[in-house]
Amino acid sequence: MSNIPPKLIKEFATITSRIEEAIRQDERRVVLTRMAAEREADARRFLADIFADRNGEQTVSRVNRPKPNSKLGRLFGCLASRTYAVNRDTLVRHSGMTPVSVHQGIQQLRQRGYTIECNRQGTKPKYRLVA
């Protein structure tokens, strides 16, 4: 073994490091290709979920909006413009409806497909439109 020229030993070391670098590059390429394929599949699933209704699937039922100038429309506007719950007196004041008709208006909005929460903690119930 002592008869191996130093030049060959140096070339062998260079060749082994080049082979190792080629193997690492190949492994990187495989990992990056796999990651790109996973991202593309995730993006396709995301877009399919967003545009599901265009593919013939029904995602969300359409709601029938009230006319903005009607009392029901003002009631809806009062609920939609606030992120917090409001009591019936506030709804009466802003919509121009009576307390009984506010309750009926809330029922009509629920029938049209809107989700309205009623928080009964405290002395007066408070209503909030859920997005």
C-alpha cells in the first residue's frame, strides 16, 4: 500500500468529495421537488374549497337582504354595523320600530338566513349579528 503515489491519493480524495456533493445535490433536488408537489396539492385543495360552489357544490346558502331604507333594513344595518351586542332599546331607537316589531324583525332576519345571537345575561337581552 505504500507504493500508491501521493498524486493518486489526492485525486481520490477530490473524486470522493465530488461524488458526495453530487449525492447531496440529488437529495436536495428530491426534497425540493416533493415540497413543491405538496404545496401545489395544498393550493389546489384550497382553491377547490373556495370555488366549490362553481364546481356544482353548494357551500353557503344565499341570504335575502332586506331593502336598506325599510325598517327591517335599518334593523339589519344597526346589527351589522356593530361588532358588539346591542339591547332592544337601541334597536328600537335606530330602526324606528316598536319593541314587538323589533323581535319580529329579528325572527324575519333569522328566517332569511342570518345568524343572530341573543345574550340573556344581565337585565336586558342583547342581540348580535354573527358573521
